[in-house]
Amino acid sequence: MASLFSRRSKANAFRPVAKGSQKINPNLVLWLVPFFLVFLSGLLIASTQRNSSLADWYQHWITAGIGMLFALGLAKLSVERLKPLLLPIYLITVLSLFAVRWIGVSALGSQRWLNIGGLNFQPSELAKLSAILLLAAVLERYPIRRPIDLLRPLGVIALPWALVFFQPDLGTSLVFGALLITMLYWSGMPLEWVTLIFSGLITASLSGLAPGLLIIWIPFIGFVAYRSLPLRWRSALFTLIFQVMIALSTPWIWMNGLKAYQRDRLVLFLDPSKDPLGGGYHLLQSTVGIGSGGLFGAGLLQGQLTKLRFIPEQHTDFIFSAVGEETGFVGSLLVVFAFAIFIFQLLKVARKARTDFESLVVVGIGTMLMFQVVVNIFMTIGLGPVTGIPLPFMSYGRSALMVNFVALGLCISVARRASYVPEKL
């Protein structure tokens, strides 16, 4: 089985960085990209609220300033020193998710917030980060060498995932799945096992969209199980039975496990014109707004669709539509490029990290951010369903923004340790 160190360059972990060999400090990139995104989004949030009494743009900047202070503090600490606190943090997060079910604050049809001192806090945002930290520690201590070893990482993810899913918060629950799969692969688990874990989602999707393809897909997954798992015939038979059960139960789960608006969100992106004044309204208005921006956009604070508030909650989940309208294709491309540079830099940090734990933490954080970026932008331009996933550092939301900056501080801490070369005694 491939080890973690075969997926990252351990040889570079303690390699000195020659003076003058780098024109730009890589840590500076990790600071500048979030600063740019927060500054731009503050202007866009102000634009979306020009004709209202709300003024969330300065709160966005204030929250970002406080978040940067937290990030600076964490950047000076070693992530390894957090290990004794990981389980208590995880348990507190889980308890807060339970509390949401009983004393949570409801908004827009979901119960996701706790009111603490007059401020609404969203525990599911902290749950993503606490799950990353504990999962990284578990995978470092208990490498995946046998299928039964998957029980520990699955247990870490399953509890917060279930609590978030039934809030209901389908978008955030998907993030947990992405974290699990990516971190398992990065820890050295065979790609075939990753395929088997992910196969259930594909089976469920095919059962609803193209049932005929299951005749090919399910035997293929059985063959993968036969080739990659111990007790080949038993494993293959169990896998086939499990896949058939998923295919048969998906229609019932679709009708009884999801609320009507969630079902609409998952299918209307294929043809939002079927319900232009209901579930498809956000998607239609968002794509119109982005298209109206043209090449260079209408200019900051000049977007007419943004000014007239055609897109509900534009300052949160649909902030990218304001990017498209007011900065155009060039500005949108610049934002995407900034995210790409940021994620690429995180991947470099993960490959050079000193320990498996630090590497897994950075990969988990990078996955969390990248998944949210891709899903949010695809949603905004009409290539994906409306899931309620915010755009990191840009969507208005104090809980998400603070967690993102805490995550940034942890990543910079790992980067500083990776580039530090102790003096010879």
C-alpha cells in the first residue's frame, strides 16, 4: 500500500530555502489572496445593499480583521501542540450541533444557528474544521491498512455529517464527504478503496438519472471489490448486494428523506425555466446578472441587477453573481485565478509539511475551501444545484469567515515550520 510520504515530497520537508531563490514569500501569498478577496467582497456586499437599510459590508471587514488577528496568533503556534485539545473541541462541536436541534435559531426554513450573546453562530462551520483536525490525528495514528481500519475515520465524519444533514443543511453535509475521501486518499489508502467508498453516491445518482447504466456500473464496482479487497468473492458479493440496496432505496429516500425545496434545488439547475418564479428564480437571475457584466463589467457599485436586488440573498451565497455583473469576465477570471493560486499554494505546503498530521490538516483545509469554491461558482453560473454553500472569504457570514481565517492560521503555521531550518550547533 502506498504510504502518505509517497503522496507528498518528504525529501523537501527539511530542505533549506536558499536566500534569493524565491522572489515572493509563499506565506505572503496565503495572506494576500484572502485580503484581496475580503476587500473586494466588502465592496460588492455594499453594492448589493445600496437600496436597503442594511450595511453588512463593514461588519464583513470587521469580522475579517478579527479573523486575521486569530490567524496571526495561530500562525506562531505549532499545530502539533493542538493534539491534546482535538477530542474536546470535537465533542464540544458535536454537542453544539445537538443543541441546534433543541434551542437553535431558524432562518430561511432551516435551523442552523445558536444565539450566543446576541450574535448568531453556526456550529456546522466549526464542525468542518474540528472534523479535519481529529480525522488528521486519527489517520496519522491509525493508517488504513485493512478495510476494518476505515471504521475510525468513518466514525469521526459520520456523527457531525448526520447532525448537519438533518438540520437540514445539504450543502455543508456534502463538504464532509469530500473531506473524508480526499484525506483518506492523501493518507495512503488505495485509489480502488476510494472508488468503493464514493461508489454509493454514483449508484444513487444513476438510479435516479439513468437506471439503465446500473447494469454496467454495479458489476464494475463488484469487480473492483474483488480485485482490491481481502476475501475476494465474499467482498465482491457483499459489495454487489450493498450497491443494489442503494439503488432500490434511493427513490424512497428521495421522496421521504429530502424536503421538497431540497429536491427542487437538486434538479432545477438542469432546466430552471420550469419554475422561473420559484426554485429556478435564483439561478435564472444569477446567470442573467453574470452575463450582463460582459467583458469588463458595469463597474463596482454600478451593477443594475445588483442595485435593484433581483437576486435574493445575493450578499451571501450568490456574491459571485455580483462579481460577474460589476467586474465582468475579466474580474471573475481574476477571482477564480486567486482561488487557484491559493489552493495550489496549500497543496505545496501539504507536500512539504514536517509530519503526517500537519500534511493531512492542510490537505483537509484545502479540500474544504476548494470544494466550496467549485460548488458555489458552479451553482452561481447555472452548472450546479443551489446548495447553500458560501464562497470562502467572500460570502457574508461571520461564522464561516472566522473559521476560514482560523484555518488559514493553521496552514501558515505548518508552512512556517516546513520552511524553518534549525541552526547547526
